[in-house]
Amino acid sequence: MATEADVSQVRPPEPISITIVRARNLRGSKGDSVIVMIKVEFGDKVLGESPKVECSADIPAEINFSTNLNCTYDDPLALDEIAHRPVVLTVTEVLPKEKRQKEEKTNVLGQCCLDLVTFVRGGTELKESLVINPLAGSPLENPPPEAQKPELDIKVTVNEPLLDEALLNDGNLMTISVGSLYSPPDTWSVAGTQYMYSTALPVPISSDREVPVVFINGCLKPGVEKEPPSKQKKWAVPGSAQGNSVLMPDRFMFSDPIDDEDGDLKAKEDRDHRIQAETEKNRVTWNMERRCYLESSAVRGFQDTIAKNRYWPVEVMRLPQPAGGKGKKEDDSTVGFHGVAFLNLAPLLYPGVKRIRGAFKVVGYTDYVLNEKTKRRAGISDEATKIAFNMLHRTAASPAPKKGGKEKEGEKKDAKKGQEPPAKEPGKKSSVTRSNSVLQHSSEMEVSQVKSDTGSEAEGQAPVNVEGQQYTEARSYIMVEICLDKPLVPKRPPEALAKRVAELIPPRPMFPKRTDGAQKAVEDFHAQVASVANLILDEFREQFGAELKDSEPQTNEAMESRRQKLIYEMNSSGKYFAFKEQLKHSVVKIVREKFLRTTGFTDKNELQTFLSELYVYLIDQMHVSLGRVLALEDQPPVPQPLTDSAQLKHFAREAEVNQNFDLAATYYKERIARDKNDSDCWFDFGTFNLYINDITKAEECFKECIAINQKNLHG
């Protein structure tokens, strides 16, 4: 029963339907009217060829040819193939037969590449108009100025998404872009013997297995050949694409400011070298992009590897050009000028970070250096070299046959016999699977150790790579960018962070909660009476202070007159009403807390009795309060502070500079004593405690800062 359940859960292969809807603006070698057929390829496999259709430059030709590309789900390598390989569409002109000609001749007009990465990201439909890139010698190569570009309208659909919601959430798509190697060794020359320049790095395909990703066909260019600021990227594995078809549409390599890079050469003393290397010296240019699909186990393995060791190796090699003679089965795969750059991928573990890019310096490769930096026992140069020559052999054939009949029949015969066609890779494979050689190399990476460039290495003694040492002498560096569709560590939204902070440090109310009891209500009434008494006394001094300076004895009539004038002044100016309002709130609290009356009175006699008791009580408490606060002598006024908070902060900073930390702490404490509810004062004091390495007190200050103001910009 368990076996049947497992079988029922296996999803059958999903066909990706590729439909060539129409072709526009095509021209042939013998006029505007042309008969074309379109070949559809994916990697080493020919998916199909459209029937012959007559086209013209003015009228679009309806082709409506469909073919399927089957994708399996149990193998993440199949999804990786779709992510990084394009579907190559080759448009071929069929020439009319001439006299005494048995077979039709063909002429390749151009190619275009279709990107299927949309379906790896969960899409189910894609409609695009692809520009046909002419090949050398094609009638489309030199169009008239007024002519429109030839195009193919393509529609791609799947019945169900290639990835369900769980796979989309757990997996990731990593994009690796390799730019140029700047300031290569001085012995590299544009003239003379030509070499193949490659770079490679390991990429995880599961939690415990990696495969090498190889970038080939690096082009050595002189420094006088300037680079545009935005360089269009190329397919790292273009298949049979040639010419401008290897360029990825709408994908460019942009230059970031040096301060925003994540690489090695960002210091001010390195900038002159970088400017000189990028404008005057030779360089090796790839400008290629390679996408890698990472399933959930590969994502976890990638994250764990970075957490254990942040450096990721990128190996640079110079290889001899492959021999093209017949019977030459093996190429000279000697690795020369073997270098390595170490990418610091630690920023990818920061929350929300999806991309790193920078200039990473290249040093001579040895197993000793690799193990010291990355804890890896061996590099991938042997596997990468085999893959590089294998890729070159695949792209060595022309994109389409010159004569349709014979070669097509030959291919069919070869496919039946299981032999190699003359210009193609070995034949029958599933629709989307990685080549056996790559899988073989990945298994070799797990069990084998590659010998270092200098042979055996003595224990505890660092070996020397003579050729690779030239990278260090030339101060070579390579531009590499790694971008993820989703960050390895998601960034928490501000709402979640605020909630988390509130759990750790609860916000403190601006005014502390007070328990209002009877005693507290009476004390509040005393304070309000004392305040009003002081205000009345100030008013009395203002009006009659000059009269009282005389030493003459005061008569009762004079004192009564002054009392009447004071009462009149307070009534006419509204101060009496203000004093009454000031006392009202404290009287209400006494009624509620002392007499426990919170509802209205229904009986007038009961109300009058209560008011009499309240009046007597308030008068008694008024006398108690006045007896406490009134004195025969005037109280000296409290002087205003001579410094404000900003000045105290300035004084504290000066004391810090002078290494007088006790005085600085005094100034910071004075600021807090003046306003305990100012979060900035607490933050400044906490920063000062961090500076003097008093971690405990700094933590207390920062907690107070956040408790007072949860949205403090500094805290």
C-alpha cells in the first residue's frame, strides 16, 4: 500500500508547449519573397522543424507550428536546465531547385533565443516577439535603412506550473554573472598564440553535493578597446546559438559605485590601480550570466556552507585552444595560469540581502591556499576543463545544415543506431537532463582530490604556483556578481520588529500611573491651595508693594481698602475664575476619594447637608495648607539654569575629547535629571557608556530610550 501511495504522488512529466505563431519582415537571398522553415533546439536535442512556409517582407507569415519540451519534476537538474539554457530558433531559407539538382539547398538567415526562466519562477504562459539576429552572409545582415527588424511571435504555455507553492517557497534561483578579469599577467598578449580563458566555481545541487559551473570563451582584449558603461550579457551555455543570438535580451551588466561594492579593492589607495587597469591595460572579458536552480536542500546546504566558511572559490584558468583535426579525440587539457579568487559571501546571510557584486583579487592557486581559505581539500580545475572542452565541441557545429535531405536522413540513421551525428552531441537523452559528464564530474568532486599545480605539498609548507604568482604581481582582479531571487535570511517587516521590541522592552507611558486614594487627594488639594496662595500673594505685592515699604503703622481702614481693591482686581481681570478652576479638580477628587460620592443627589436636604460638611472640611484643610506654606520672610526665587541641554551635550563631548570621563558623565546625568522623558538624553548617555566600555549601564540607557520612545530613530 505504501508503494502504491508513493507512486500515485509522482507527478508525470509536464509538457512545455512552444508555438511559433508567425514570422514578420523576412527577406530572402533572391528577393522579398522567401520560403523558410524554423528549427527548434534545446541544448543537444532538436525539438522539431516547422513545415516550409512562404513569407514576404510586407505580409506576416502565419506558421502556427507547435512542439513540446517535457520537464520532469523528480530531478532538480531538469529545472536547472530550463533556468540556464535557451531555446534556440534557427530560421533557414529553402532555395528553389535548379536544373539537374536533386536536392534543395538551404541558407541560414538568422537565429533567436527564447528564455524559459519565467516557468521556473512559477509562470504558466509566455508571449514574446523575438528579433531574429542575422548570421554572417545572411540576406538579413545588411537591411535597408527603412526596413523593420525581422521578428518571430512566440507563445509558450504549460497546463500546470512547473513548481508548486511549496517548491517555490523553499527553492531559490541563483544568478551568477562574470564580467572581466582586469590587469591580467603581463605575459598575456593579444598577438601570437591564442588561448581559451575560463573561469569556474562550485554550485550546490543538494545538501552534500556540488557541481562546477564553467564560463568559457573569455576574450583577451587590449586596453585601447573601450568598454561601454552598460554591457549586454551573454548566455553562458548558448547551445547552437551564434553571432548576436548569444546575447541575452534586456540583460545588462551595470557598474556600481566602488563604495557600494562587496569586493576586495575598495580602499582609496586601490582606486588609481583600478582606473588604470580598466582603461589602459589588457583585460579578459566574459560578460556572461548563468542561472542555477537550487532546491530546498541545496539552499540549506549553501547557507550552512557560508555560515561555516564565508569564502567561496572562483577559479581562473588559461587553456590551450582545442585541436580541430580529424581523429583528434582528446585535447591537451593542461591548465595554465591557474588562479583563484575568494568571494566573501557572508553578506548573503544578512537579513534581506539578495545580491553581492565587486572586484575580487586573483591569487595563484594551490591546494594549500584553497584549504586555508575555504577548508576544501581540492579544486575543480580538472572537472571544469573537461566541461569546457565538452562545451566547445558541442558548439563547434554549424547551426543548420547546408543541404536538408542528406544530413537529416543521416541524423535519423545515427539516432536509430545510437551513433553520433557528424555535427551534434551524442544522441538520445530525455528532454531536459544534464549531461552524464557533468554528473560524473560532480561525483568525482566528492571523492577525489585534485593534485596541486606544484605537485606534492610538504606538510606545513605553503607551495608556490609560479605562473599563478603573476596574478599577485599584476594585482589582477575579476568582477563577479551573485544574485538570488529571494534572500537566504528574509528581512522582517517593520511591524514584526516593532512587536518584537515591544515584547522585550514594553513602552513606558509618558505620565506614570498613580493610585488615587483619599490621602493622595487631600495632598493634591494642599498643593493646589499653596499654589493659589502664592499667586494671590504675588498679585498683592505687585499692587501694594510700594505702599508697604513705608515704616508707618497700618490702620484697619487702610488694610480693608487694600483687601477690597485686591478682590475687585481679581474679579475684573478673571483671575478669581482661574483660581477657582485650578482648585476644582482637586475638590472633585476629595469628593470622590474622601467622601466616596460618585452619583448625583436626589434629595435637596441631603445635598445641603453634604455641602455643609464639605465646606467645613475644605476650610480646615485650607488652613492646614496655609499654615505649612506661608512664612513671615520671602522665599528666595529659584534661579534659572544658565545652560540648556544642547550646551550640556557640547560640554560633555569636550570632556570626552579631553579624556575627562567623570566630568562628561556628570554633564550627561545633568541632562537626564532635567528631563527624564527625553529619549535622546538617554541615548547619548548610553552611547557614552559604550565608548567607555560600560556595557551594563549602556544597555540600561538604551532600554530606557526605547521604553520612552519606541520609534526613536537612533535607538
